[in-house]
Amino acid sequence: MTWVLRGYTALLFTFVFAPIFFSMMFSFNSARFPTLPLEGFTTHWYETIFADEDFWRAARNSLIVSVSTGVLATILGFCTAYSDYRYRFRGQGAYLAIILLPPTIPLIVMALAMLAWFSKVGISGQVWTIIIAHTVLTAPFAMAIIRLRLNQIDASMEAAAWNLGASEWRAMREVILPFCRPAILSSLFLTAAVSFDEFTIAWFVSGLNKTLPVHVLEIVQGTIDPQVNAIGTLVFLTSMTLVIAAQLSIFFRLQRSTR
Amino acid sequence: MKRFNAYALTFRLPIIIWQGLFFIGPLAFTIAMSFFLVKNFRMEEAFEMKNWSRMLSRGYVWDSYWFTLMMAAGSAALTSLLAFPASMYLAFRSSESMRRWAIFLLIIPFFTSYLVRTFSWYVILAESGVINAGLGLIGLGPFTMLNTIFGTLVGYVMLTLPLVVILQTVTLASIDRSLIQAARNLGCGPVRVIFATILPAAKTGLIVAALFAFILAFGDFVAPYYLGGSKPPTLPILIIDTTKAGQQWPRAAVVAVMMMVTLFVIAFTAILLAYRKRASR
Amino acid sequence: MSEPLVVLDGVEKRFDDFVAVRRADLTINAGEFVAIMGPSGCGKTTTLRMLAGLEDPSAGTIHIDGKVMNGVPPHERDTPMVWQTLALFPFLNVRENVEFGLKMRGVAAPERGRRAKDWLERMEIGEFAGRNIETLSGGQKQRVALARALVTEPRLLLLDEPLSALDAHLVIRMQSVLTRLQRELGITFVYVTHSQSEAFAMADRIVIMASGEVAQVGGAREIYRNPANRFVAEFVGRNTILTGSVEGARLKTALGSFTMPGQGTQPADGTQANLVIAADRLQIGRGPLEVENTLRATLISEEFVGAFVTLFLEAEDGTEFKVQLQESALGALDLSSGGTFHLGWRGEQAHLMIEDAR
């Protein structure tokens, strides 16, 4: 019985990882239409994209968008998490709802809503329009990560800092921020990674300032082009670096405190 | 703390302003926009039912609506069923460290481009793709898998499976083991143990997992478009076509509002079901 | 030496509908070791937090060193606190933790390091200066917390149940560390605890709080022998309490009429009063006792602590009597055969309490 279940689970994981695996494999395959058996090994697809100005422009936009989103979402998430941790106030439920709701709204609805609203107020089609939209989308994740960290703080720690002569602002800088540092780093990486892969909203609001996933979307709409596999592999490596960095920033914190 | 407190407001206000301007604002505007008019390819602010009466009287909108609803619900059920044995294995038959690794692995897909994975499935499922090439070796096929409901389902399952397995595993792993032990001692076979103790105890988590799968599939346009061939178009595809092709944003807004209302009703029902106390017998 | 350092004048604290401190009047002298004791929820921690400025009184005034402290934020006071959870900063090492208060006051780094080192050595943890907080034992952390609070050389140190997380043997050890420190430094300690043994072992004066009010203030002996009211009599020590009404020089109770100890003024006949008899002042025997007040009671249970034993007996109307005696005295009593015992006490050894019938 256990063996059957184990085999089944392995099969399911194969299903989940097959597309990632094939995409990486075909990015080095010389055939124009990716299928089996494999043809020769090539770096042609990578050379193609590296020579493509559109790719570099999209990559640059993606970098700007994901880094800015990470910073903004983390700042907003931190402020909200801290408010929720420190204070009890009227309307706190509604307050939490407006930050935590965005991920439950379908991306396509958010995309249309953002496009319409940004056009209405006359700020659509800019790189920072994407940044604003992605910040709305990812701030909840930042808030959740940092709030979990604040759950672990000794209830008297902030008061202890005031008690030793730190003003509220000083205690924020000397105690709350250092305490939350691993979560803040983790949040920066994770929100940047989510933003780096998001394409629905970016596609709607970006106008001519495409990000990398929007660039991929436009290639996919045209033909079957193995370039996509090469870009996908690069994007995958970037995202994984961010995710692993996020994991490590928490892991190293643990290491330090148990040394 | 009644008096004005600059420190507290510094941390409390930013998100209210931000989400007010860029989250509540857009959503409210979308609802308003569904009553606007389009004249000479220009949108005019108005309060007319024209878009609603037009969209709600069109057969293709309703076809699309029911199709999307059924596909999303079906895929949520399918994914839940597919995930359950694996979650059972991870929760009850594997070691703690293996479970942690499995969950870490399942987080990876969230950070790989969904588009690229869909493209990869496109290549795998194509007439001359990886699967048909494999089947050809043993003299089978080729089978048409792209541009079918099967294709769409593969995409939906790919999108939702990792999350569902994670949520199910976490739920199952937190069931009190003594409950299962007690059922065994009372002579329940493995199937009865699942139906009599595990399913009721894990109900909330299982429903929440399925709800997330539904939400993701319901709002996705990539799988039905690239793998399902948009036959028929789902609601998200309808929104894209109406927005991108013409200037009919108000009609797209009607579809968006329909989606939000549907989602709200379903999420509300599911949560009610999930948290309802079991009837005492 | 005995000028007042802290004065609480009609202090009250409410949180919405809940009254944490109803009315606190209290004077604490410079150089005193004062323990505030009471059951949980009695307002003792809230009182301490008001001294530190973490809560503002809803009414009344707090003076420290002659200045009104209402509205002064915590960081502008010199009232360091040792916390129940210690609240050490886990992202700083031992030395940095101790330096924190000096850093906030703008003391230059070399001076900070010197003073932190002095205090760590004084607390006998000098060798741990560079260590991470999490690697220390409970007792070591306790010493870091003390050093961190004392490094700024305050006149007043607040302690909020600082020993509650320690093992029993460490508690005794830290008690002597604390009393020695307080004597040497000559500063004022305000020590909140729910533990009688801690309060009685260390404090010069003890403040007993009940439901947000100060129930009694006094030395350990005074509180033990002369409880001011029923709450204190029940909360402190093992006392038997008999309630009745005054009739001449005697108190008439449901169990009979008993002599009252000499009072300054003779209460009027009919006054409701309580007679409090400490467990170690009750005599017990199989035969009649040669004291003026006697009665009979049935043994319910016994409790052994070290060389002492406490017997719990019940009189005919259900009143519980507690008798403490040396374990060696048990032989004559022949407990195992059960039955009733004679109890008795000398009139002047009981304590008469005329007060509210709380």
C-alpha cells in the first residue's frame, strides 16, 4: 500500500516538474520544433535572445519593476504588520481586509480594473504604473511574512527599549527593525520574485514598457519559438535565486541564534 | 491613545492611502465603468444599464459563463482528488524531513513562469510533441490533446496542484493521530478510517484548498487560451478580447463584475460549509 | 535617608470599563526595598508600569523625587525595570545589551564599554561579554538583565516578578544576590511578586494589593501577626478566622464565646469583628487543654513540609482550623485513630480585626 502511494506521489511530482525540466532541456536543443528524439546541442537560442534588443529592454524593465516592487511592498507590509502588532484600534478588521484581499481577486479582473483606473487618472503605460499595481498585489505577502516574525517578539521588548531611554522612533530603529531584519530580507526577495513572474497585470498596464514575462507572452502568441525556453530557463534561475536567498536569510538567522 | 499620535499614524496610514488609491479605487471604478457608454470609440461617463442588458442577453456570454464555472469547479474537484492520495502519503507515511522537502519543492513552481510552463505543456501535448513521439514508438497515436478540454484541464491542474497538495498535506498532518488510532482500534478498515475520521476532521482544510484551486482556475486565461484553444472562450478570455480588441471596456467591466460576484458567492458558501459545525448526532 | 522617593497620591487606572487600580496611596522612601504582593489581577503590575511611565494614571498623581511624573513618557524617566520575561535583545550580544541604556543616553562608546564591563564583572558574568543571549542559562540571563537595568546607576529599580521563570534553587540564590545588591547600592527597589516567600525574604516593607486597592502596608512580621483585614489574613500565612459580635471583653461566635486580645479602645457591644489565630499559635491535644479558649474539631487532612506539619480540622459548624506543629510532636496525637481533637489558644495570641465585612 505504501509503495503504491509513494509511486503515485512520485508520478504527481513528475507531472509538476516535467514542464520545467523539458523547458530547460529544449532550451539547449537545436530543433526548431521541440520534440523527442532530441537533436544536437546548441546555445543558439541563448545567443538569439542575448542579441535581441527587445529582450534586454524587457529584462531591464523587469529588474526595475521587481526591485522597486520588493522595496515598496516590504515598506508597506512592514508598516501594516507593525500597526496590527502594536495597536488595537477601531476598524482593525477592515484595515487588515484591505491589505490582505488583493490575492483573492482574479488577476484578470485586477488587470482590467488597474488599466481602467490608471487611464482615468492619466498614469497608464509607465514602468511605475506596473510597480504600483505589483505593490498592491504583493504587499499582502510582505505583511504576512513580517507579521509572523512580530508574533515571535517578546511582548515586553519594545517597552524595555523605552524603559532604557529610547524614544518610540529610536526603539523602532534599535529594536523592532533589527528584530524583524530576517523577515524583511525574506519579504524583499519573495515579493520581488512574485513581481518578476507576474504577466497578466503587467501586460494590461505596461503599454510599450514590456517586462520579461510580457515579452514571453508576445512571443508565445506568435509562433512556437524555442527562445521561450531559453528565456524561461533564465527567468527560472533568477526567481530561484531570489527564493533561495529568502529562505537563507531566515535560515542564517536561526544558525546565528543557535550557535 | 485618543490624542493625535504622529508615530502611530505614520505606520497606520500609508497602506490605507495606498490601497485606497490603487486597490479600492480601481475596483470601485470598474463597477462604475460597467454603467458607462461608448460612443465613437470613446468612453463616456454615464449611468446606463445598456452594457448589462446587452451582455446578459447574449447567448455566448452565458455559454462562456457556465463553461468557465463548470471548468473551474471541475478542475478544483479533479485537482483535489488527484492530490489527496499524495497528501495522505506525505502526511501519514513519510518522514518529517521528507514532508518538509516535498513542501519546499512544491513552492518552486510558484516562482517559475507559468507562461513558460504552459508553453512547455504545449510542446509536450502537441500532435508531434513529446507524448505522441513516445507513443509513436509503441505504435500508438497520434492523439489530439491540444485545443481540447483535456488541454485546458492539464493547464488548470498544473496551476493549482502544488498549492492544493501543500494545503491538504498541512491539514492532514495536523490531525490528531490518536483519533485515527482510536478508529483502528474500533476495527475500522483503512477505507472506513478515511471516511469516518480523516475526512470529517480535515474538512475545513480540504474545502479551503479546493476553494483556492477554484479561484486560481476561474481567473486564469493562459490554460484555456493556449492549451484549450479558446473553444469556447472563458470569461477571462472574454475580458481580454473585449478590452484589447475594441474599446469596449464597459462590457469587459460587466464580465469582471460578474466574475467578482460569482467568486464572492462561491467563496462565501465554501467558507460557510468549511466552518459549519458538524451536526450533532 | 528616609525622605520619600516615590509618592502615589490617589492613583487610579482604568482600561475602558475595567478598573485595574482603584485607589492607591503609597509612599516609598529612598533606599527601601518594597515588595508589592497580591494575587494575579490585583493591580500590582499596573502600579509598577505606571511608575515606569508605561501606563498613565487615569486619576491621581505620581511623584518621583519630588516631581510630578504624570504624562512623562517612559524614555524620559530614570526608572529601569527588570522584566518578568527579561526582554533581553536577542540580536545584540551580552555586552551590547548592557550598554543599551547608556547608548540611548548618548554616552560615548569607550565609556559605555568600560561601564558595561564593570557591571558584567560585578554580576560575575564578565567572561560572557561577547556571547549571544540565547546561549546563556536562565540564571546568567537574569544577571544580564540586572546589569542592563543598573548600568545607568538609577535611584529606583523596578522589578516585575523577575524570578518567576527560574528553578527553585536558583530563586534562593538570586534572592541573596538581589538583597546584597540593594544594600550595597543603597537604591530603592520596588519588587512586584505573587510569591510570599520572595516578598518576606527580601523586602523591608510589603504592600499587599487586592482588587486594585492597597490592602495593607507593613513589615513582614506586622503583616503576618496583625493582618489589617480578612483578605490579608486569608492571603498571608495559615490563619483561622472566626467571625462574631463583641459582647463585653468577649467575642460571641457560632462556635462559642472567646476572649479577645487587649485593644487600645474597647469596641462597642454588637460590633462585628474577626478573630484571627495563626496556625503556629493554635494548640492541639487529645485531652482538654489548659488555655482560656478551647473547642473540639475533627481531623480532615495533614500536610507535611520539611520538619513541620499542618493539620486541617473542621469544627462542628464547618469552620476550618489550621494547626502548625513540629513533626516530632505528632507522636502524642496518635493521628491514625482519628476522632476529635481539642483545640485551644491563649487569648492575647489571637488578633482582633474590626473591619468591613468583605
